[in-house]
Amino acid sequence: MDDPSDRAGQRRGNEAREPARYDRDLYSWAVEQAALLRAGRIAEADALNIAEEIDDVGNEQYDKLESALRLILLHLLKWDYQPEQRSRSWTLSIAVHRKHASKVLRKNPGLKPLADEAVTEAFDTARLEAADETGLEVEVFPMQCPYSWQEIMERPVEWPKK
């Protein structure tokens, strides 16, 4: 089997054969670590930083869920607090981000217990953004999310058909 440092060295343009450093070249470090693990050379792997990267992958999935919820909540707030400005793009954004949130949860069922936390965090930001985008004072919007999970994910928000 190939030496992982040779393979990473080739990808880095045949630089010096010293192992890549996590803090200087994440890509090459990741390639080397994957090769070490595949080769069963676990003792040579950078376990602490590998664990950090695995944690980051999980956190990124949570962030994707929170981001989708933030956009749904932003548009629900705008829909409810500025009905005269309603637009077709708001309905589309809600629909798209509902699908995105559902997909994240389907692919990461371990996030389901964190859904309420993600809603709370997403709402805090959505509230500020809604105030900015509507021109209304932030105090107009509730401090706590007024929507249930079912409302966030299923409440009808339809643009009139012509």
C-alpha cells in the first residue's frame, strides 16, 4: 500500500515529505490521516485533531438545521407582521427551507432531540433580521418563538393563485 505521506506529498506538488500539520494545511493533513486510518496505522494518526474534525462535522449538520429554521422563521415573521408586503419569494423560501430542514433531520436523526434548541437559537437571530428587513422595532416581535414545530414545518403559507 502507498505511504500516505507520499500520496499527500504528490497532491501538495511534491513538497518536502514531512507530515502535513493540522494547523497549516488542513487538506493535506486530512488526506494523510485518512490514508493512515485506511492502512490500519492508527497509532500514527493524529487522534486528538481527528476527533475535533469529527465534532466539527456534527456541528456543521446542526448549523445547517439551524440555518434552515432561521430562514423559515424569518419569513413567517415577515408574513405575519408585514402582510401588506407579502411576496411569492417568501412562500418559496419557506417551502425550500422546510425541505432542507426535513432533509437534514432525515439524514441526521440524532439531531431530532436538539430541534427545540435549534428553533430557539434560530428564532433569536430571525427576530433581529425580521426587525431589520421590515423596518419595525425589534420589540414588536415576540421574545420567544410563537410557532410550534408543526407550524414551522407545515403551516400553510400560500401565495394566491391567479
